[in-house]
Amino acid sequence: MKVVNLSKSYGSVEVLSNINLTVAPGEFICIVGPSGVGKTTLLRSLSGLAKLSTGTVSIGDEIMDGPRAEIGLVFQDYRGSLMPWMRTLENVAFPLQGKGIKKAERNKIALQCLADVGLEDAGHSYPWELSGGMQQRVAIARALAYDAHILLMDEPFGSLDAQTRLGLEDLVLELRKRLNISIIVVTHDIDEAVYLADRVVVLSGKPATVIDTVEIDLGNERNQLTTKSDPRFVEYRNRVLKEIMH
């Protein structure tokens, strides 16, 4: 994915200005910034759900002009994104109907994606029978089922308890490695951003611009205890925190 001179305004109010960003295949990017700076607006612009005021977003050689099958979107509000009257398997398979895929094949793909997120035995459960963390796993599985090569996640773990959140952080790192997908996460949690990302993109200002891009050199094998105890982790976190609080 390549973003060139992206700007977004609502009426006379410019929210984002001259954003440039390249995301390589298999790369993990986290976007951080002060509350209200426009992080979600940027993510919606990258997904094709929000029309750009100026600039372009491209996948390969093609400029996007709307939502694309290659892009999956996972929201913070997993309760609102899953249909409570559908079982888990049906929730994951549902978006595939629009592709004209027959039911047997839809269910096969959905089962595989549930297995990818560790929920292969939960297909017959309703969302309301699952914990919050499991429901968010279902939302991730549904994005993967649509054959997404780029996964966009908007504060995906913000409403979960700390232990569940840490487990899902490790899950998405595993999915990135196993499926070789690109992942872009918007988060307000600086520790989470540094733990997950290959690069942390820092937004600030009104309108928001990219004020820093922090390359995170912590290796590919990360661990909640050892990685977050690494002196380099602390340096990265303090650098990003200082940028946001400046």
C-alpha cells in the first residue's frame, strides 16, 4: 500500500494534511497520536470508506477509489460488528455471499479462518455466548475470510481486559507471521504500538501530519515479558510518548 499526499477535510476543517506512507507486504505499522488527532479518519481513508480530499492511496499499481477485497477492517466495537442472531460460523461466512461463493465453500473458508484465530470449535456458538476476546477473534476471522492481504484495525483491543488484550496482541503477531499479511493498527496505547510494530507512525498537529516514524528494531520473535523489559523497548516508548506529549 502506498499513500501519497493524502489530505482529508470535513467542510472547511482540514483534519489530515499531506500524509505520505508506504506499507510493504507483511509489514506491521502502528499509528499513534493525541486523542482526536485524526487516527481513525486516516484508517477510514486507507480502507476506502472515506473519500480523500486530495492525494491517493494505491495497492500495487492501482489507485483505490473505494473499499477493496484485499483490505479487511476490524473495529474496536466487536459487539456492534457481529450479528447476534447468526452463529459464529455464519458471521464469518456472511460477507462471502457477495462474492457469489457457494454455501459449502463459504463454510469451508470460514472454518479455516476460525481455526486461524484458535476458534475452530466455536462455529456453532452465538456471539453473545462468547467472551469479549473471543468475539474480537471472530471479527478478525471474518476480515481474513474475505481474503484480506491488508488488515486495518481501529483500537481493536481497547475495550478488553488487560490479560485478554495481551493475548490478542500475540495472536495478531502470529497471524502476520503465518499468513504474511500487512497489518495497520490505530492505537492510543504506546506500549502496544512499540510491542507490535515494525514502524510506529506518529501523528500530531491541526491538521495532523506525520511528525515522526520510529523504526522498531526488536526482532521478529517478541514476548510480553522479555521484549517489554528490553532497554530498547523503553527507549522507543519514551521517544514516541515525548512526541505525543510535546
